[in-house]
Amino acid sequence: MDTPQNQNQTPIRFIGLPQVMGLTGVSRTSVYTIPDFPKPIKIKGATATVQGGSRWVESEVILWMQSRIETRDTQPRSICLGLFRGRPSKAEQVEAECQGITVRALRAAGRA
């Protein structure tokens, strides 16, 4: 029997780290360090692999992924390049060279 609260709502589903990584393609470290990534829910239990550990709300992870797509589609290319960290892409290197600045300065300008 459905309660009135659940009739028009999608059920909430908790997913573990392997599912989050598979869904997003994001590494274990990035899941915990990306500033706007959804925060995990701590589940208490016997062990992290059986009943306890961290879980994420699947709908929040999907909304985060959709926000990344919207960011990509609405921001100019140079600003999108500034959102990524790590080794510079060839596109970043070429753009920085064309502007006569470093990749670091290009990325900083994109976040301003």
C-alpha cells in the first residue's frame, strides 16, 4: 500500500562508492574532493562492506551530472577549460599560447 507521500515521488535510492564511480566515471579520490559533488550519507553498521560506510543519494548524483552538462553547454569554451585540473589538455596549451599566457593564468581567468 502506497502512502500519500510516496505516490508522486521517485523512491530514494542509496548507492555505494563503486556504483557512484561507475555512474559518473569519477575516481575514488575525486568523489571526495570535488567541491560541489554530493556529500555521502554515513551508514552505521558492522563493517563498511556489509551494512555500513558511505552511501550517496542516486538522484543527487544524477542532478550533479546534469549540472556538469549544463555548465558545459552554457559557458564559453575557455571558461570550461578552466574548470579542469591536472595535466593541461592540448586545447588549453594552444589557447594559452595564442593568448600569450600560461595555462595556469588561463585557468585562473576562467574561474574569475
